[in-house]
Amino acid sequence: MPQAKMKFAIDDGSTNVKISWIENGLVRSITSPNSFRKEWKSAALLSDKKVFNYQVGSTKYTYDATSDKALSTTHVAFQYDDLNLLSVHHALLQTGIQPCPVSILVTLPITEYYNADDCQKNEENIARKKANLMREISLNKGELFQIVDVQVLPESLPAVLTTLMDSGVNPYTKSLVIDCGGTTLDMGVIVGEFDDVSAVYGNADIGVSMVTDATRKALAAADSDASYLVANELIKRRQDRDFVGDVINDLSKVDWVLGKIDEKIAELGSAVAYEAKTFARNPNRVYLVGGGASLIEPAIRDAYPSLGDKIVLVPEPQEALSREICCYHAADPQTADAV
Ligand SMILES: Nc1ncnc2c1ncn2[C@@H]1O[C@H](COP(=O)(O)OP(=O)(O)OP(=O)(O)O)[C@@H](O)[C@H]1O
Ligand SMILES: [Mg+2]
């Protein structure tokens, strides 16, 4: 087996893969959306457009950012299937680094990583995820990275490592971390500066995809069928009237579609706030991470009115986890160790 030349920290979420690595002493991060469909694409009309046609076993897949036939990845089984393997390899290719043997750190949702009953590592799930990522895959007319080593870490909690270290917490401070991703809501309570993780919680029914699904339905009703990717972009840029006008064909329904999106964002916020209050009634601090962090921020501020600026939206919340894992574990391929 060849020796890994580089190490990548990969938060392979169900909707987006966030990948971080060290280049010239600096941490670099990119986000690679998951949007694959079956069968291959024909060669691009424009020569500068790259086509990514993959094969796993006998099944052919292609990366297709705008297809409304994109395969759904917003379910927990995604962590162990073909699409996860594709999404990790595809993200590696987006780094612009020449394919080489690599060692990777990937993540599993808290509820998959730990057994629900005793908070111990679920070794079976961890082994399953590793085995899945070591499988054979090929890229038509191209070279792929060779994954020679896989380490699995829990999602969410490591995202606030440096934020917590720099924030002068005392050993009794209870920090609630809320990770609102595409498909899952993960939460954990950290005591002090990571002295202890006192509780973890995961809910695979609450995530930004609630808003994405509603957006796609509303778009379809406005004669504008759209992929997950386009729907998500619309949620992000809902205040940008030009973009909104480009996506929604039936202009008479623009306000109606935007209203549906706002309604669903509020619903997501209150669902997260309710679960958070039930899970941790009186934390000392709250940290918001994950792509949905900014969507739920107002609801969380309402839910914990006395915390004020102790509620922190972590900078670049979507990439926070891969960035932090990278800083702590990927700097040196020889010495890095799993949490
Ligand atoms: N600034 C933003 N405003 C609104 N939504 C955003 C923003 N940034 C990202 N998102 C949305 O967040 C979601 C992805 O978040 P994230 O990358 O944390 O999820 P994930 O890790 O793929 O999912 P999970 O953790 O549930 O497996 C997508 O639906 C994306 O469109
Ligand atoms: Mg995630």
C-alpha cells in the first residue's frame, strides 16, 4: 500500500462536502455540493467545462449540478453508500491538487458515531464508513486520488475547538453547540475547554432540507422545477431580486415563493429552538455551526434571551468543522491521531 502524501479533513455532509487542507502553511477550505445522477454525461460542448463521469462497480454516475434528477443524499444511509464515495472523491478533485495517495479524516453524524444508549463509539458504523470509502471507483478519462487511510470523527463538536480555546471559559462553563446541517440537527454540550462532553443529541428529521424541499415544491408550482442545488442557492440569495428573477419563471409568483421560503425558515428555527431548549435548558454559551446556522440564529436568540452576545454564530459556519479538524489533526500526517 503506498504511503499517503497528503492529509485532508473532510466533513462529508449529506448535502455538501467541506474539505480543508494545509497549503503553504495556510488552511484552505472549499465546499463541494453533492449533485450526482445516474448514467454518464456526453462530452461538454465547451472545452473548458470539465465532465466528471464516474463508475462504481457496474453503475455509472455523473456530476450534474443542475439536474432535477440528482440522486437524493439527504438520508442517513448516504453515509455508507456509493454517493458518499463519489462525493468524497469529487471533493478531492475540486481542490486543484494533483491526484496522489492521501489519508483522510471524515465525519459521521453524532447519532451514527455514538451508540444512543451508552454514548460509546459505534465501532460497527465507523468500520462501515471506512470500508465504504476504501472501495474501488474510477473516473472516465481521468485520475482519482487514492485513499490509503481513513479516520472517522464525530460531527459538530470539534467545530468549536479554537473558538472555545480563545474565549476564556472557566472549567464549569457549559457550551451548547448546535449544528444545523442539510439533513440533521446535531447538538452537544461541552464542559469547560473540552474537559468533558456531557451530552450529545441528534435528530435526522430536522435540517435545512425541510426548507429546500418546500422551496422546490414552491418553485415547481411556479413553473420552475429546480435541483437541490438551485433551490439551496435561492434560499441563500432570497434577498437578491435579480437572482430570484432568474430562477423563478412565473414572475407573478415571486412573492408567493419567497413567502413560502420564509415560512419554512421560521418553522425550521422554531423546531431547532424547541429541541435545543429541551436538550439544554440553561447553557452558559451557545455556538451555532453548519450551513443552516444563519437561518436559525434569530430563533435561537429568542429562545435564550438572557445570553446576548454569548450566542455566537461561528465565522464561516458551514466550513467550521472541516477547518478545525484540519488545524488539529491534519497538520502532520505522521503524528495526527483520531479524537
Ligand atoms: N449562508 C447560508 N444561508 C442559508 N443556507 C445556507 C447557507 N450556507 C449553506 N446553507 C445551506 O446549508 C445546507 C448545508 O449545510 P451543511 O453543509 O452544514 O450540511 P451537511 O453537512 O451537508 O448536512 P448534514 O450535516 O445534515 O449531513 C445546504 O442546504 C445549504 O444550502
Ligand atoms: Mg454536516
